[in-house]
Amino acid sequence: MTEAQISEIFAMAWDDLTAFDMIEREHGLSEAQVIQLMRRHMKASSFRMWRKRVSGRSAKHTQKLRPKHRRVSSLD
């Protein structure tokens, strides 16, 4: 995986309205794999802050999003 791809995944993972499902469709990484990637490439304190931010956040799961907040991937 290139630095550019990792950077794009990081940006998507931090974005409030980008669901893990979209990351999986575009990059082939499951939620667990994104978490592992973030853990490997972030400082421990930054990773804990990110996990706290996304844990339980319904916006990170497409099925839980309200229709007006769903982003449509260019791949759809």
C-alpha cells in the first residue's frame, strides 16, 4: 500500500460522514483492518483519540446513517 493510499484512508477514517463501508468498497479494507492500519501508523495518543471519536458513532456505518447524510461513492 502506498503512502498516498494510506493518507487517503486516514482522511476517510477521520471524516465524520465517511462510513467504514465506503472505505471497504474503495480500498478493500474491513473496519477491523482500518483500525489495525490506524493503530500501526499513529502515535498511541492519537489512535486513542480517534477510537474515542469513532466508537459508537452511527455515521461510520452506512446502515445507521440517515438518508440525507449518506455519501454516495463514485463507484456506485
